[in-house]
Amino acid sequence: MADIKIENVTKRFGDFIAVDDATLTIRENEFVVLLGPSGCGKTTLLRAVAGLGMADEGRIRIGDRDVTYLPPRDRNISMVFQSYAIFPHMKVSDNIAFGLKMRKTDPKLIDKRVKQSAEMMHIEGMLDRYPSKMSGGQRQRVAVARALAMDAEVLLMDEPLSNLDALLRLEMRAELKKLLADINATTIYVTHDQIEALSMGDRIAVMKDGIIQQCDAPGVVYDMPSNKFVGGFIGNPPMNFMTGQIRQDGDQVRVNIGDFSLTPAPAMQPLLRDYNKEQIIIGIRAENMETFNTSTDDALKVSVQVVEPLGSQNLLTVKIGDGTVKVSTHPTFQIAPDEDVWLRFPADKIRWFDHESEMALYP
């Protein structure tokens, strides 16, 4: 296997910049997920690595080779597409063997690789079938088996599970993660599904408007987003945001949300004390707020608009000021629409963002 270095890559389509000065290093045997909304540039960046869409600027290296302008066949990569891209007129065995045959690989080695990759994907009993006789999940396994049979340095996957139903996606996600860990593949995986990204990736690179906003371990991206976009994109429900007013209270900084006042954590006090702007964005996740049925010290009284029982939790929509906030509670927490609930915001769970740039502020 090999590492991948993406260095200041830009890709344009006319006047539109699809990828804007992207720099990213994927370490050998690492699984990195490119995550973002539709049109953010993640597939375009993956195609640049694959050689299916040459970069206009920057360099791409795989191992010690500069592959920026090499055709795909010379990059030693395998790719799994969203649409499977398997040939309907070929049997499963021939589909898996296709790339190896194009390389004029020894027939004995082809047979060995086909059997090995089919066993990895649990389709060894389907080698004589045609794709039309297989389910969507089975066809996806064929596409992955074909990529594995190539034994390439790099595995590129473009939303490979997006055409599967929810239950099958859950099953395939776990199988694929285990498989890739077992074969130690250097993998770039594109998805718009944040659950896939959080559960599968060693690191997540979040993209917006062609720019990599943050690249870090899933837990870091979730808990310490680099900006408001990342916090609002990652998580289900996404991070809640409210606008606060900073004020000095003697030696202490406090932040007002309407008539309610928050005290930032001690580590944030020096930063906010020197912060020369009055407004600031407060971010907090639904599961990090404490809920009470009765009036409690340092808790904000709010009105419940919607209660959504989700089995493992109840999700409340509550009104704060002119907006709404999502709050996660234990499923046994008793509350109904139009009733009042009190919220407490633990200081160590609050994230702070600049009101103008929307960048996160950390001590």
C-alpha cells in the first residue's frame, strides 16, 4: 500500500471552481472519508486522484510517484462507483476478473484473485450468475470484489452504498469497515451520509464549496468543529446555534441569551474577556443540554413545540427567542407539546463561534 498526497489541487469547470486549493495527506493504510453536501467537490476531488478528471493546478502523489497527469491505468488504483458499473452481459466471475484481464495478468493468478475476493465479499457461490439475477446488495459486493481483486495500492470508493436500502446499508457498512481493516487498504471514501463517515473513517475531511473545512478524527470533528458549517452539517440533529451578547460582570465574562445569562468555562474566560465584539454564536448539541420539568437554578425556561419519540431518545423542539432548538432527552422523560421545560447548558459542552467569520473559538 501507499500514502496519497494531494497538494494545492484546484479543478475548474469554466468559471466554476469545483475544488479550491485542496491539500490533504492520506497515510498508508488509512481510511479517509470525504464528506459534504451535494456539489461540494468531494467526487471531483476523488476523480482527480483517480485520473478521471485531471487537476488544473497542484500535484497528486501516490507513494513516491507523481501521478498528477498519469492516466488511471498507470496509477495502480481500484475504484468502486455509486452505480456499481458492472457489465450485465458478463457473469460475476468475469466481472471480477475484468480489470486483471485488461492488464494481461496470468490466468492462474486471475483465477486465484477472483476466488479470494469473492470469498471476502461472501459471493463465492454466485460466480456463475449474471447481475440481472442478483439483488442490489449482491451487485454492490461484486463491484467491491472486482476492486479488491486488482490488489491496487489505493482503493477509491464513490458513495458505494447510496443505492442500498437502510437496513442493507447498515449491514454492508459494518462488513466493509471490517474488510478494509483486514486488508490494510489505503482508502478514500466519498459520501454525503454523515453516519457512514462517523462510523467508518479513521479521519473525516469535511468539504464545502470546493474547500476542505476540517480534517480530523470523527470524534474531534463532531465535538470540536472548526466552524459553524461543520457543526451544523455533522450530527443528527445538527448542532444548535444561538446568538449571545457578551458582557463583563466584574472579573468574569457572561453571555446573555435574551434575559438568560451563561457563564463560559474558565478556560474560555481569558479569550472572551479580550474579545472585542459584542455578539457571539453559541453552539451546543441536542444531547449535551440538561432538561428539567421544574424550575432549576441556572436553567432557561422554554416552551416545547414538538415531541418526537425515537425509541432510544425523545427529541424535543423548543422555542428560544425567535428560533427553535433541538433537545435530546431520555425516552422516559415525560413532557408534552405546549408544556414548559427548563434547560441547563453545561459550560464545558458549549462551543463558541465568531459572529462574523463563523470560525470556532478555542482556548
